[in-house]
Amino acid sequence: MMSELQCYAYNLHGGDDTRIAAKLYQSFLGGSLSTSSEPHSELLLTNGLRIIFSRPSEQCPVTPGTLTLIVDDLKISLPATFQKEVTLPSTMNYCSYLDIWGNRLWLYQGINKPS
């Protein structure tokens, strides 16, 4: 029987200096950097969610990841380093962006937020 599982963090590729990626995400998500170094940085959001940015190594084989956010409006202001990945019909309630490390950011609008 498996123990109850609880999500601890979302892991994203952080490039050569993970402090840069952590500060980029902090610029629009807020929160505080609980750990900040070239190979490993952690962004702790006010709701308790932790995003870990790692530099690929033999001990830590990080690949680009995906972060999905629920938003009130898809027209949020993201840093210019995010490239809109797909142009979807304006009737769709989601869009996708890629950061410079290949991580995908999905934005969903108008779905029920977790309570």
C-alpha cells in the first residue's frame, strides 16, 4: 500500500546559472528565493508552492518541464524572454509560452481554481 502523496515542488530546467531563471519567474509570480546558487535555486511562493530550478548534471538529470497556471485573463504581462509558442483561435481559453531554457508555461483562463 502506498503512503499518501503530497506535491512538494515543480521542477524546471534552470540553465547554467539557475539564479537567473529563479529571478525571472519571481519577477511575475512573486515569492521568495529560499535557495539561490548557480546549480540549484528554489522559489517559494506565498501559497506554499515551490519551484525548483536545476542545472543538468550527472547527479541531477534535469530536462525542460512544464508549469501550468490558472489566470483570470490571458493578457497578463510576461517578461519578454517568454516566446508565445502557439497562436490559437481567440475562442480558446489557454495559451502556451516557452522560456529560453525550453520550459513550457501553460496559462488557462476561466476554469475553476482549486479551493
